[in-house]
Amino acid sequence: MLETRFRITTPGRFLSFAVIPAVTTSVTTAVTTLAAAVTAIAFAASTAWAAAPTAYVTSEKAGVGVIDLDQMSLTKTFPVGADGPRGLSLNRDGSRLLVANKNTGDMAVIDTASGEVVQRVKIGKNPEYVRVHNGYAYVTYEPGEEGGPPPANGASADNGKPGAADDDASKPPAEIAIVDMKTWHVIRSVTSGHETEGIEFSRDGKSMLVTNEGDDTISVYQARTGASLRTVKLAAGGRPRGIRLSPDGKVYIVTLESLSKFVVVDSHTFEVLKTVDTKLGPYGVAFGPNGKRLFVAAARDKTVQVFDGHSYEHIADVPVGQRCWHFSFTPDGTKLLVACGRSDSVYVLDAQNYQPIKQIGELPLAWGIVTYPPSDGSIESH
């Protein structure tokens, strides 16, 4: 009897199976039987993957930590630690993890099934932030910066002092490398402001926005070409860092680290509509999965703050660890994962009542965190 063997691969696992069709009266019937079997197994494979959600955490001293979100435990570490990994992002199917490495000036492409680095893309000095969008990776880097770990209090290298933009003016501006994910080549590099931090995209995907910490601006570009569209000036000495588009696409939220505030910016006119006080040193910002709550990581006050997602009224303060810059919700939206670099841990919180659940350690200088399946957070948004 004819036996046909198949192998289906999903991120992090594979299924191998055999299909032995019964005696058939025609080739058509046999093909139909095989097609049905392949469909059923593929569905089972995707279901098996969906049942094991994963978080990836960059640790500047250890590599990329892999957290099993069912068990809430660190299961392995991808060994890129000597490279000083910081920003990270996943491709659409979760099979490739893209990581910016400050020490080697490149972006590593990691096979998430094996943990192996399968490609390195040369970026430039001090690459930091990575976002994947429509088949391209956008990577910020800073030719004029020296790099190195930030101060222990969670502030920027200038300790968050207003007026630091004056010191940055003589340095070369930051750049944004645009990488074609089909060829893994940098197709162009875009000149930005000084100390470019967060990256966000417009609702229609046509525009890219970046915050420039060193000169208190938001730069707006055509996402595909990198052509400059406009520069938005924010409060002097504010040092804008995190940026997130609201779920309805009407406003951007931008955190001002040195002024301990966030601003609400109209997504069409770029007018500042509202300014809201926060605790010290806000950086990462994201809306919760249903958009009803806004979360802000106030790093220097070791707090995640919760605001109403529409009125921006303050709701709660949640104590966390030291230098907590980035966070992500779990794919089911029930938990909040906060990467706290100077505490060498990920703090796990209940996303409804904000109570602590546990700490996941052994992640020295944890920097950023994303999940697969994709979820909302301060680096990725969906």
C-alpha cells in the first residue's frame, strides 16, 4: 500500500505524519483524501502552537530570554549576549526574531525554532530600536553616541536633565536603517533627529513617526521611502521617548521623560491636545488590548501607571522594579509583562487588578519584550 509522509513546521516545533489512503477507485479520490488530511494536520499544528504562547526578552548581558507563557518560566536563552541586544521585533509568522545589537552594530535574525542566528545585517553604530512593518525592518542607530549601559537609576545617559538637547546639537544625528526582509539588505538609511527613540506608524501604514530625545521633536516620514514629511516640536527639555497610536487612530501618546509627562497629539494636525503629569521618567507607553486603559512605565519611580484610555485620568500606580522601560501584555490580555533592567527580571502583573503574580529572573539588564502570538505593548502594537 502506498504511504505518503509529510512534515509541517510551525515556529518552534514541527509535526511529522504519514497518510495511508485506503484503496481508491481514482487518483482524484486519493488526492482529495490527502488534501483533507494535510488541512486537518495543519490546523492541529497551528492550534498546538497557539496553545503555547511565548515571550522574548532581550538581556543586554545574557542574550534573548525565552519565556513559556503557560508556565510563566524562563525556558532557554538564545546566546547573543556578547552583542548587547536591545530592541527586538518578530516577523509575521513568528519564525524570525530581529534583534538590534549595540556591541556589534548589527541586527541579528534568529530562527525562533532553533535559536540560531541565521543572518546578520550590518546597521551602524549603536543600533537600538527595531520595528517590523509591511515586510521591512526599521532600525534606529546613533553614530554620535558612545553606547554602554544606562545609569542605575533608570534615567538616560544625561540623567534626564532639561536642556540636554544643547549638548546633543554638536553630535551627528541618529539614523533609521530600512531593511528589506526578503533580501536582508539595508535599502536606505534615513537621517533623523538626535537620539532617536520610539517608532510608530500611522493608522493607514503610510507614515512612520519617531521620537527624538535629543532635540525634543517628532519626525514624520513616508514609511516606504523614508522621505521627510514634517518635524513636530515638543516642549523644550522634555526628551520624548515612547510613542503609541491610539486604537481609534485619532491621537498619538508621547512620553516626555525629563518633564515627567505625556502629551496627547492629534494624528492629523499634530497639535498637542493635552498634557498629563506622570511619575518620574516615563518611557514605555501602550494601550491595553481593549483600548480602555493606557499604561505608562515611569522608570525612575519604579512604577507602571494606569490611566483611562479616553479621558487620561489617573487610575492606579503599580510598583515594579528598577529601570522598567518596556512591557507587553500576554496574547490573551490577562497579564502584563514588564522588563526591568536593573532588577534583572520580568515582573508579571494581573492586567485587570494590577496585582503582582511573580518575577521571572536571570535576565540581567532586561531591555525589551515582545510576544508570539502578537500582543499589545510598548514596542509592538496590534
